[in-house]
Amino acid sequence: MKKMCLKKLWAVVLLLTICLLPACGTKGDFYYAIRCAHVAVPTFYDFLQGDPTGYHFYEKDSYGRILFSVKGKGETGTALVILQKYDEKYVYYIEDYCYLIGEGTEENLEKLKERNDWNKDYDDSRICRRRTTGGFEKDSKRIFPDVYEVLEITEEQVITRWLLGEFDENGNELYYFIIEKDGERSHALVICDVEYQVSYLQFAPESYPSPEEIRKFKSEHGWVYETVEYL
């Protein structure tokens, strides 16, 4: 009798566990999706890589897109993220529009969903594909002194930075810095090309660039947006 009760108890626990898993599949699937998102979302480079406690699953749409959030370290805040799709080789997403910095309010969630075609057919002309492993990685010992010189700052004045940035097909990389200089804080978006040449756009204190600002900055400095031909 005791064994039968224990079996029934374990069955109930198993059923509840399955019911509580994210709609994107198993818990393992969700954590794999998070690892994929680190490839697609530059914000993640200052977030809790490998620590699942900082993530929250929201929902999955009828086409398989997943919506979740991740809490950052220090002053980075919270990022809301939508991935269009992912598999064993690639992550698919809408570049610049697949994330939003902010809490999971109804307004923020709806804004992010609208940007990412939530519950709509896939639009291949908007979707980028990135390998979940590999990619460009420049020598930070060369990059950061160049960046600091252009921004006219020292390393001690950098509050936070993304050590690895988004990259395009030509090897351009995107970096983001929060800087405190002369008692004032500002944010800088930086592109470093294959020759370690630096272009940057600086923002006011406590501001974060909008997707439109990021896209305009990239396009003006040789960024190559490559979309997939089909999913």
C-alpha cells in the first residue's frame, strides 16, 4: 500500500512538472533557446550567461516564436526577448528589434510582439540567421584602447561594456558602453571594423538607443544586414 501511494505521488509530481514547463518544449529546450539568444542579442553579453535563475518564460506563439526575459548584472536592467526560431545549428531573429530593455509590463510586451510579427506568418525578408557557435571575435587588447581614445575616456570611467558584440557578415562588431566622466553618465554605441577602426554614437545620461537609432547608426557605418532566403 505504501509503495502504491508513493508511486501515485511521484506520478502527480511528474504530471505537475510537465504542466509547468514552458510551452516551447522541455525545460532543456528553453535553456538551449536562451543560449541561442546570447548569439542574437548584444545586450546579453552583460547578462547572466549559463544561470537559468535569471530568466523568465512568458509564452510561445502559434508559429513557435518564444518570448522571455532575462535579468542583467548590476545596472544592466532587464531584457525582454523574442526569438523567431532556433535549431541545432542556427538561431533566427529580427535584428535590432528582437529585444527591448525594460520590465515585462503589458505595454512593453505588446510593443515587442508587434515588432516581431507575433502570431503572424514568417516574413523571411526581416529574419536574420546566426550560427549558435563560432563567429567573429576580435582581440580586446587592441579594441578597447582604440575605443577609449576615440571616446576620450579611460578604462576606469567605463561602468559597463559588452565584451563581445553583435557582428555582421563583413566582420564589423557592435559594442555598447556606459560611461561616467566628470560626474556625468552617458551611453555609447560603438562599431569596430575589421581594421579596428572605430565609429561611435553617444547618448545622453540614462538613455538607451531605440531600435531605429541603432539601425540607422549601423547602416551609416557599413553594417551588412543579411536575411535568410527561407526558414
